[in-house]
Amino acid sequence: LETPLLKQIKRFGQGITAGILVISAVTFAFGRYVQGFPFVEMFQAVTAIAVSMIPEGLPALITITLAIGVQRMASRNAIVRRLPAVETLGSVTRICSDKTGTLTLMEMMVVSAVTADGDYRITGDGYDSEGQVLRNDQPAGDDNALTWMGRVSALCNDAELRRVEGTWKVEGDPTEGALYPFAAKLGLERPREQAAHPRIDAIPFESEHRFMATLHTAPDQGQVLLVKGAPEVILEHCDRQEGRDGAPEPLARDRWSEAGDRLAARGERVLALAWLPAASFPPGSLHPTDLPGNLVLLGLVGLLDPPRREAIEAVKECHGGGIRVTMITGDHAITAAAIARMLDIGDGETAVTGAEIEAMDTATLQERVGDVDVFARTSPEHKLRLVKAIQANGEVAAMTGDGVNDAPALKKADIGVAMGIKGTEVTKEAAEMVLADDNFASIAAAVREGRTVYN
């Protein structure tokens, strides 16, 4: 790999060689033919002069400098596999990054809730239970629907969420795992709720019916049926909605459909939560076809894989250093644009899809990558085309990847960056750098160190 600095050094060496030849020839001619020195003496003198002019310490100096850069990058979770890559990092002008797990936490989080009484915003980071439920930037007051949404989240759930060595681990569906912190932010403790509302039956989630239901006994209420699932499915089984004071109201179906579309437009995954108080089912009799049509809708929740805080700062730092950051993801274009807006990547609205990339010829794609920084619904083949188009515009590109099929794009990029945690061995072999923590901030730190080495 001939990086810009190594090319400069080669040209510098060629210049020194030419200079030495000229000086040696002039010195030899002057001493031999003007001063009359013997041939052997002049040959020895010219050889000594030539050797003294060659900077023999330069290769060692460059190697040591690059090695120090490798050592510093390794301390920041960026493991460089090929020494010249350190200097190339200092020349990067565009970083093409995956979204999930690199720019985001890869931890689903409830960020929005809608009840009949109003809209709520939920703060926090990923699966951590620290955060608040806010309405108009103020802590949420008493809302019976919101409280029961928390209970549905804690009880109508089969996932397990544990913290292992400082990292949250979900056993089961990540979406279900994200509902536990939501319940905790509402002040509901899962063990206490499970003790107060023992489960007596359940309908597990299946893609065929797209909902989950659990039957519980509740103090002073007999049986209660708790349900969560796709909004369009749950709404079809509801004929009422929960009011703020706990009294059911007629279902405002159009309002709920509009609210679901609004959350989806922000890139959020939407779930509907409902319940049926004073239910009456014989234990062990629940079946998907038995879901009643008179459920009471509690509300909607919107879930998002939030950006890493350090990634937001790293993107800002890259922009400040003249480096463009491009997001390439397999997610829906709306979701990609929403996350990009949070990270300040692109204009926060425009996203080119893989289908659009396939419809473009090489020249059109080359022009398009000059204007757009968010690409959605992409495949590994699209990554390869994108990196070629970016390089054709004269940019030095870094490309991230984790799957086997990402290897060609990583090989083609000026710097291929593999994920150390979720990346395959094939991807790591194809890459010049491996991220031990799969974090975009580590790429930014490596580029900063590469620029230091270059300087």
C-alpha cells in the first residue's frame, strides 16, 4: 500500500540520489582532472561523501514513528494490522460506517409513549433504567393508562435482561428487553409486579399473529389480560381506550392510527399495549384465536436504537477536522434518516436506498455520493459500489464491515475497518484495522492519531 506520505518519501529519496550522483561526479572530475589526485584516492573520497549524505536513519525513524502510532491506537481499541495503515488514516477524508452497534448502542430503548391523555418523551441510554418519563419537558403526572402500560411492559414479557461485566445482555427479543427499563422509569419494579400479579396463562408471540398476551390474577380485579403487539393487530381487537382517570372511553381509532404513523416517521418501532380488566378464562385455555375483540387500548410506545453519546461527539469532531461521515445501513430509510439527524450526519432527511443505487449507473452514483451521506436498505454489493464511487471523486475512504460479504468493500477501501466483537474472521483478515469495541468513536480516535503520525 503506497500511502501519500510514503510516495513523498520515495520522491524525496529519488531527489537525494540524483543530487548525490551530480555532486559525486563534479567532485570526482574536479579532484582528478583539476587537482590531479590519484584515481583511487578520489574514488574513496567520493564514496565517503556519498555515504555521509544518505540519511540512513530515515527508514528506522519512519518505522518507529508508525509503531508508536500503532501502540497508541491499540490503547484506544483500534488494532492496526498493517503498519502503513497508520499513515493512511491520517489522510482519510470520508468515513463510511455501519449504523447498528457502531454509531448506535445496539440496545433498543423506549423513547416515546402515547396515551389518550397525551404524548410522553422518555429519556435515558439503552437498557439502563436511569431516565425519566416527561410530558412537555416536565415529569409525568398520574396517568392510569401510563401506569398499566408499565405493567404490561414488565409482565407481558418473556425476555431476560442482565448486566454482565458492565454490558447489558438480553436473552430473548431485544424489543422485549427494552420494555423493562421503561417500566422501571415509571417506578414499577418487575419482581414486585410479578409477585402482585402472578401469571396463570400466556399466548407467546408468533410472527403469524404478531401479538403476545398473558393472563394474570390482580388484587381486587380477579383476572386481567395483558396484551402487546403490532398496532394494526391490537387496534382491531380494541373497542375502548383507557382514560386518564381509569374509566374506559370510546376508541378514537383515527387518532391512534395517526399517532402510530407519526412515531414510525421518526424511525421508531411502534408497539400497541392493551388490557382487559375483569377477564374470565379457564387456566390453560388461551389460544391466539381466543383474543377478545373488546380490549381496552392503553397506548402506544415507540422504540429506537439510540446513538452512542461518544459517537455524536466523534462525528462532530470529524466534521470539525474536515472529514465527512457517511452512514450505510440495512434499516428502513425513515429510520436511517432519523438516526442520522440525531448524529448530525447529512441533512437529516435525505436517504438513498439500495434499490435506487441499483438503478444508477456509475457516473450517476459518483455524482450522488458527493451530495448524500445516508444510504439505507443496502447490501454488501452496494457498499463496494459506494466505496468505488467515493474514491473516483478523489477521496480517501475508510469503510467498516462485519459480515463475510463485506470483505470486498473493505479490501477496496483505502482503510478497511472490521468489527472485533460481531465481525467475522474473514472480515478481520480483509481489514487494515479492527475495532475491539465496535465503536465509531474508536475510528475517530484512530484517525486523530493517524494525523499526529503524519504530521
